[in-house]
Amino acid sequence: MTMHPTLNIDPATHTGLRTVLTITGALDMDTVPHITAATDPLALSGRTLVLDLAAVTFMDSAGLNTLLILRNRAEAEQGTLELRGLADQALRLLDITCARPLFTLTP
């Protein structure tokens, strides 16, 4: 588990062609380097990366930018990115920035 004062990242779990990464805390300017460090080693080719964000308490523009970069990387590697359990604050950020249609969202 990667620990930061306001962020926890559980070890990735792999099931078939799906990799799930559970993130708890804030996705902000201070914590996004830890997200990048946790996702960079993951193989995305032909796989679905599921980010379980149900326990994310806050997301700012740096967090959104990191998700967009990860989405673009997944698409470039013929994989997909799925965001699970986004809270209302994060969904509002996606709506305000018109980014919601760019992501696959699941409850």
C-alpha cells in the first residue's frame, strides 16, 4: 500500500483482463505523483484499468488532469480506463469541465 498523509493506494488486484486499483483520500496537486507512480508500471494493453474512487474525498484540476493522462495512455495502449464510485464533488468537476463523457463511469 502506498501511503501519503492524505492518500492511500491499495495494491492492484488482477482478475482476467481487469486490474483494479483502489484509491482513498484526496486527488490533488500533492498526491497525484503517487497515483502516477502506482499506475505507470501497470500493463494496460488490451486490459481494463478500474480505478475505484469511491473513497476519494476530494479531486482538483491536478487530479482530473492525471485521470485524463491515464485515459489517453490506456487508449494509446488499446486498453480502457473505468472510474468506479466517483463522489458528487468529483462528478461536479467532470461536469464543469465537460470531461464526464470522456470517461467510463460505474457506480
